[in-house]
Amino acid sequence: MGGTENATPCPDRPDNTLQAALEGATAPAPRAPPNCPHCALPQDRYRTLYDGHWVLLEPRNLVPAHTVPPPRRWVSTSDGAAMNLWDAEPVVHR
């Protein structure tokens, strides 16, 4: 009754390394300088929702969300973490 036959154990916290890498959350941890690996300019470092993974974002550089490719759309949450929206479309305010 109810589809509980599948009792395959799964980890409480799966390794998110692959998903973090796919989303670009590959920045060095806080002791390393938060510089862009491509241009060496200083960046803002944000922790992500993937434990132990960080992302570098351009400081004070706000761009229209529709100009950013969907897998690269990051927003900061109320607790200061960065979250990737993937294919979520921006909300149009009228």
C-alpha cells in the first residue's frame, strides 16, 4: 500500500560537487583572494547552497536578468548565500 516498497538507502546529503561545477560554483574558499580567474579583477564571493562551494560574482554589477544565460543567473538570498535560478525567467513588473 502506498509505494513504500523501494527501500533503497540514499545519503542524507549527496555530494553536490558535480552540480556545483555545472553551475559555476567553483570559487576558492574564503582564505584565498576573491579574484576572477580569467581577468584577475576583485570579485564578491558568495557561499552557495552547496556545502563548501562558493561563487564569484561581479561586484555592484547589476545587469538585466534576461541578458544573462539561464544557467548563470545567480541571486543572493536573504541570508547572504547565492542561489542559481537555472531556467527561471525574470519576473516582469508592469
